[in-house]
Amino acid sequence: MTGMASDMNAMDPGAAPTSAGFIVLIPARMRSSRLPGKPLADLAGLPMVVRVAQQALKSHARRCVVAADDPAIAEACARHGIECLLTEPDHPSGTDRLAEAAQRLGLASEEIVVNVQGDEPLIEPRLLDAVAECLARHPSARMATVACPIDDVEAYTNPNVVKVVTDRHDRALYFSRAPIPWDRDRYSSGVRELPGTSALRHIGLYAYRVAFLTAFPKLAVAPIEQVEALEQLRALWHGETIAVYRTDSAPPAGVDTPEDLERARVHLALERAASRL
């Protein structure tokens, strides 16, 4: 990823953040519909979930724990020195799995947990520091996430690209699959250009205060969450504040399909070749 944004949450990339000591939790589930056995898929000789954990450990996190649904994941982590907790297999979402892990690990209520998906082997470690720091600097927020600018109309109108609108303090106002903000005058005859104000793409990386992470699964599912199929809307609907860290560009995409897996393999091969030059 290119450089971080120079906003109120920016930090010296060489310095430990004030949130140093945060914990990374990585939910890992074997039963992926599009890529079965995904956490154990080989990436340059290592299981993907191990690659993800190794990236996370390059951040300022004091601890990284994989929250797995299958003993095979736990065994793979143990072979490579990665801490892993075997959780209940039938959680409805990764957030529920993380909540169980946080409770079983006995984490203090105000500790900060960063949720890194188990299919993000190319995640930038500095971005983990940044989202944890963002939450630490917003005392009114119990949750933080990441966004970057949208620079083309195709992404802006794509329902698979989640958009977020923030207030002047970089707190989320709304997330949507629809193109927001909507420029009433420009779009009267269709969306042919980006809106007059900046459009932001939501990046699904989250930091939580432990008390909120463990409470979240107990909150009633929000009607807007069901309509948009966006779990983070539950927090807004219940009146919670979500701080948003702005970065300059999106991190490399995660691995959802066999094609994604091959792309990640090529990326890692190129990185290794470049390091030998």
C-alpha cells in the first residue's frame, strides 16, 4: 500500500502508536462456500492463516490470536508458532467468533482489539496500527474502521463496493452499497461522474474496545443492517460512534475465490523475487 493519509489520525510510521499493546484477533473458518479449506490454502509454502498472522505480527500489536472453528487450523497454527484458540463452530458471523475469543482470553474491557480477516494475507501492518490508533484517539467511539477515496465511477456505482459518509470529525454517518453521497443535481439523468464532494470506499478492517465487541452480538439486528446486508450498520442504529481512519488507497484485495488465491501467490512470488535483487 502507498502512504497513509495526513489527517488528524496520521502517525509517524516509525513510532509506536499510543495504542501500542492492542491485540489482533483473526477469525478463521474452514467452511468457505467459494473456497473450501481456505485458511489452510498454500501460500508460498505456508497456510494462508499463518501468512495473515505473520503480517499482523509485523504491526505494533502485543499479541495475535487466531480464533478458529476447526482443529486442523489450530494444528497448522501450532506447527508455525502462531497462537490459536478453538472456538464454537456454528457462529453466525466472524464478529460473534471474536466476541467468544475475547471473553475466553479474559481481555480487559477497555483493551483494543483489531479484527483482521483470515483471508487477508497481504494486509499492510501499518494499517492495523492506524486503525487501533484512530480508536484510541476517539474516546467517544467504541469501534473504528478504515476508508479510502473512490476514484472511478464504476467503483462508486458497484453495490459490492461499500461506501461510507462521515462527519467533519471523521465519524461514520452511514454505510451503503448505494452510491453515497448522492449529488441531486448532477445525477438527475444518471451517474456519469463522481459527486462534487469526496466519495469514500469502506475497507473492512475494524478495531473494537473489548466491552463493545463482547456486547455487539447481543444487540438486536437492525432493519437497515438487514436491508443493506452490512453488519456495521447495527452499531450506528443502536447509537454507537464509529471512528473512520482515512488512508490514501485500498489495501490489496483479500482471498475469496481460487482466482484470488492465484493472484496472492503471484504477488508473494514477485515480492520474494524482488527481495533477492
